[in-house]
Amino acid sequence: MSDVNQQINVSTTDSDLPFQLYMAMRRYCKVQERIRTKVGKSIGLTEAQYYLVRALALSNSKLSYSQLAKRTGLSHNSISTLVKGLVKSGLIQQHPYPDDGRITQLTLSSEGEELVQHLFNFSTSQQDVLQKVVRMIEEDDLLRKLDDLEKMALEFFDDTNM
């Protein structure tokens, strides 16, 4: 049985619920990570390169290094290293910012655009997985349970004066 098809047993005791939720979210994140890694490898990209290319593809405008770092969650140094490799491979292009020559903006090249079309074909499977998870959440009323859990945690920390 795949990680995604494993449902959370929300009828456990309240003390087990945080751990159950944590483990379910962790399994889901691992599934998403495996999908990203597999998609990236299938088109010759690392997972970090995949994040970067995807962020550029989803942007309707040019992005600076800082904007790209914020969107991907990668450090500025990582972005710099990844950009060098992706520029060298011809997948992205650098453009000077018109009002400030110190800022470099990034876009996908035409080759990068073609790669993205292939990339988004794989994203359909990712969306299918996400829809299954959303259905599970709706069926189990998990969002309400997460809200309750958050309130309980806040009350606990307030009570213990942490």
C-alpha cells in the first residue's frame, strides 16, 4: 500500500493524535519529495534545479535571485550555484534589471520553456496525489481536527508558562 493511500486513524486518543498527524504529514511530504526527485531525474535535473525551474515557469515575470530564493526556500548561495549551472546548460537566461544594474533577473530560455512543457506533463500525477489527500482530509474532517490540535497545543504552552 502506498504512503498516500494510508489513512490516518483519527479515533486514537488525543495524546496519540499529534504523533499520528505528524507521521501522516511526514509520509505525504516524502511522497512529494520522491515525485519531485523522479520528475527531475527524468528530465536531467536535480531536485533543487527542479524547484528553481518550476518557480521560474510559474512566474509571470522575470525573477531576481532574491525573489527566486524566497519562492523556492533555497538560500541565495544555492540559487547562485544553481543558476550558473542552468545558464551554462542553456535552460535559463540572465537579464540586467533596467533601473539597477546590480540586480540580475532570470527567465527560462526557449529550451527551458520546452523542458517545462515536459515537466508539467509529469505534474499531473502530482496533482492527482494532492486531490486524493484533499479528499482524505475532507472525509476525515482533518482540518477541523488540526485546528483543535493547534488550540490544545497553545493552551498547553500557555498553562505551562513556556
